[in-house]
Amino acid sequence: MPPVFNTPSYWLQVIALAFIYFFAAQLGLSVASLPGDITPVWPSAGIALAALLLRGLPLSLGVFIGSFLVEVILHPINLTTFSLGFMIATANTIEPIIIALIIRRFSTAGMGRGLLTYSSNVFILVITATLVPMLSATMGVGALMLLHVAPWSLFTDIWLTWWKSVVVGIILFTPLILVWQQRVIFVRRGALELIAFAASLALVSILVFGYNYPIEYSFIPLLMWATFRFSQHLTFFLVALISMMAVVFTVQGMGPFVRVDQNDALLLLQSFMGAVTVSTLFLSATIIERQETLLLLEQKVADRTAELQHANQEISSLNQQLHAENIRMGAELSVTRQLQEMVLPKAEELASIDDLDIAGFMEPASEIGGDYYDVLAHADGVKIGIGDVTGHGLASGVLMLMVQTAVRTLLANNVSDPRHFLNVLNRALYENLQRMQSDKNLTLSLLDYQQGRLRISGQHEEVLLIRKDGKVERLDPIDLGFMVGIEPDISDFVTHTDIHLQAGDGIVLYTDGITEA
């Protein structure tokens, strides 16, 4: 329960949080390298947000006291120090309060570990942890400049360092604290697998930090291994452990992140770990969602018909609510548009694919839609996906992101059979749509290319095949699949067709935005 102001327990919690905040700040300040004691490492931000989410907003007093003491104790006592301490403490306190309020307003699973088990909630955490610190960074850096603690010429460098340290501090330490507040779930694995995992982690760590081999991205498959095979507790602990180990070695001048300027080195390191942590958060939430979806499917089999009728009523009710909430969701739509564009394949990815020349373009309408395309190179060839979600708005954009994640996950698990691939993807999305009480669905075609052969499966718009002699063939995939998300099992509808391509041949894939225009 949230603390009460007039109880001894509340004041003990405030004092404890202030002490922990102050101690964590000292660890960050030990690598400060810019005027005003600005450091690229700030774990206190993640600790503060976790405390407010777990114990309530009144504990923000502990954040203010801890932040104020950081400034006052470490600097000469004068009016400037007290003024600066008050301004920075205010900025550092407002930041977790705003983030906690947004999470509590829009989260669908409450606080604690539930925040990390749904990809939509992880999305809210990541977005707020990215945007809100811009305010605290502006307030804090502005205070440094106004009180002449730092020169205006360094405003950009100090602001960027402040902002990035807070963002990484939140997405790294808040999930770690939240998940370890819950009961530890031990996943039994074979002794050989545990030994192999530990040996792999030790080997990569030694090569990266001991011998300066530039293979730091090798930590990503190891974290994916932990995410798929072990608990969230171990996964987030490893993320924090690797981050702290990287900071220590970088400060000692060891590892691939070392630069002439230590602040630049730590900023580079924080960018890498931030990207790794966000990817791990989304992957972990997606896996848990999929596991819960499969369990829910087993529970529903016996009374499927009755529950579908009930679900249809709930879907209709939700549609009415969504229409009434369009204004409130305007801000979310803008964020969703940005996230959609972030997951599109980059030009350098397309250019790196051998044997094919690929160009892609997507321009969302003024209202967020659910158009989807992706190009994924893998060991056996290239998988190309294109689809179109019904309707517009937040739900359509979220469903598009679910499709992108599901395709990547299945591909990472070496699911190659087109019929099985589409059916498993459909089943996962169907259960998520039922949970969302949404009537959304989508057309989706998947194309697998390997050594001149193009295998097409799934239902979508026509595929235009342009031969090198100028002849144009129109291939209609209407009979190669079924709408995704309507029925739990579409395996009877899914088939495929093969096209053989020669040098100079080309294909055109598009969504109905082209034909409607």
C-alpha cells in the first residue's frame, strides 16, 4: 500500500530512498567528466521511478532529499549551491512523478512485474522514459547555465549527456528492480545448457573487455538465449551486470567503447546498452504474451462457441468506447507513428542483401494505419512480408507491430514451412486480438526467396511480376491464404506458389493505399 505521511513507516521509507538515491548518485558521479558534475551514468533515475511505482508517489520526497543532498554535500555551502541543489532536485523529482502518472494512467496490467509482461506496457515505459527526461534535462541544465556553473557553449553536450544518462538509467534499473520485487520463478533447464550459457557469457566478456575484440554485439544473442530459456529475473540481472561491467572496463580504458574522451566513450556505451535493453524488454514481454496466449487457448477449447459470442459483444462495446476516446488517444497515435517508422527495414539493411536489389517506401496517412512490410535476411535466404490491417488508429498500428515481432520471432526459431509459419502467426495474433477485444484483422503475404526461387504464401494484393523482356504478369494470391486474426486456425486455407526469377526480373508489392489513391 502507498505510504501515509503521518506514520513512522513512511518516514523510514523516505530516509531509506534518499540514502539509496544519494549512494547510487555517487557511483554515477565517480565518472563525471563535464562541468556541473554531469555524468553519463545515472542509476538513481531508475531507482527513483521504481520506488514510486512500487510504493507510491508520496515517496517522491525521498527523491527530492537525496538529489538535494548530492548537490549540497559535495559542494561548498553558499547561496549558489542551495539554489542549484533546489532547482536540480526539483527537476529530478518531477521527472519520475510524471512518468509514474503516465504509466498508471495507460498501463493495462498495473505496476510491478505486470508492467514487463505486456509489450504495450513496455512500449509505454520506453516512450515515457525517452520523452519525459527531456523536461528534467532542460530544467537542470538551464539551472547550471543561469547560475554560471557551466558555460552556455557546452549546453548541447551537457543536455545530451544528462538526458541520455537518465533514459538509460530508467530502462536499465527500473525493470530490474520491478521484476526482483516479485516471486522468483525458477525455470528448470539441463545442467549442460546452464554450463554452456555461463561459459559462453564468460568467453564473450573476456574477448570483449579483456582483449578488446569488437564483438560487443555478441551479447545480444546471449541475452536472447536467456530470454527464451530462462526467467525474466536472470535476463534483467544479466543486462544490468553486463552494463556495469562495461562501465567499469571502459573507465579503466579497456574494451571496444574506449574513446579519447571518456564522456564520449560512456555515451557510446550507454547508447549500445540502451538499445540492447529495449530490445530485451520487448522480446521478453512478447514471449510471455505468447506463452499466456497458448495457455488461454487451451482453456477456451471446451467452450469455444459460447465464448466467441461473448467476445463479439465485448468487441462491439470496445468499438463504441474507442470512438469516444479518439481525442484522448491523439498523443498515443503520434508516438505509434514514430514507432512504426522505427521498425521499418533501413536502407543499409536492404543494400546488404546479396542477389537482390530492393527498394521500399512507406508514407503513413495523417491517421495511423496498419500497413506493414519487412525484409529479413537469414541463413536460408530472404523473407519478405507485406500486409494491411483493417481500419486506422492506435489498435491498427499496434497490430502491425505485433505482426513484425511475430514474424521475427518465428524466423529466429527457424520455422520455415509456409503453412505452419502463417498458422502459428495467425494463432498468436488471434489470441492477442481476443484479449484486446478488437475486431481488427489483416491481409498478409509472405515471400521466401532463395537462389532464384520466390515462394509466395498468404492472402494480399496482387503481385506484379515484370520480366526482363518487359512482359508483365499479375499474380493474385487470393487463394494462397486467409485473413489473419479472424479464425484461430487457418491452416486449411494456406498454400503457396513458386515463381522462378532470372537476372533482370522484378516484382512489385503494394498495399491498398496505392489503389485507393
